[in-house]
Amino acid sequence: MAAIDELKDLLADDIRQLETLADVLNQEKACLSGSDIRQLESLTGDKNRLLERIRESAKRKIRLLVAMGFRPESGEPSRFIRSAGLPDLLELWEDADRRLRSCQEMNQTNGRVISHLQKRLSRLTDIFRGVTGHQKLYGAQGEQKAVSYSTILASA
């Protein structure tokens, strides 16, 4: 039973960390709209630290579940917890999972905003360099690349 209690503690801690992560992601979104780079750098560091803690917790949770008899190849841990008849643990697990998915969606939204800002900056840079009239091709990662060529009419 000690493993179950430890797993509950880890899940409760995950829920608190995911709440904090959601707050950080909301602040990140606000910084992206306001272009506050200094605060954005600070938030990115906070986000990375939280994500590392969540990853470490996930590893510990899987080890505890394996010690309880869970086999990773048998499917999702929530099925194992449900079949073990542990409703309190299942409720915590599903709450943490919902919060994690919500944070993933917010992070993807912020990623799209960053991608849009990068494209905008790239277009502005092209305008400053005078490359606006050139054709664009897509690279291997889906980014646009300007195709510039020159024809030498004469040389001295």
C-alpha cells in the first residue's frame, strides 16, 4: 500500500506543478502579444524547470506502477488503475492527465504564435535586404526560403 500512497502524492504534486505550468503558459502568451522579451526569457526558464520536474515525476510514477504489477506493453496506466479498483487514484490520474493535455494545447498555441512572429520577422528582414520580389521555396522543415539568383551581364 505504500506504493499507492506514494503514487497519490506524486499525482497531487503533478497537479500543483501543472497548475503552475498553466499559469506560466498564460503569462508566456501575454508576453508574446506584448513582445516583452526579458520576461519571456524568464518564463521560458521557469517552464523548462517545471517540465523537467514533470518528466522526472512521470518516470517515478511508471516505476511505481511497474512495482505494483503494471506492464507498459499492456496499454495505458489508467486502464491498469481502473482494473485494480482504486477510484481515488484513478480520479487523481485523470485530473493530472486532463491538466497535462490542457497545458500541451496552450503550449502548442504559444508555439504557433512564435512561429507566426518568426515568419513576420523573416519577411521584414527580407524587405530590409531587398529580397521581396524573389520567389520562395519551402525547405525540409517547412520553412520558406528565398531563392535569389543573379545574372551577370558584364564584368570588368
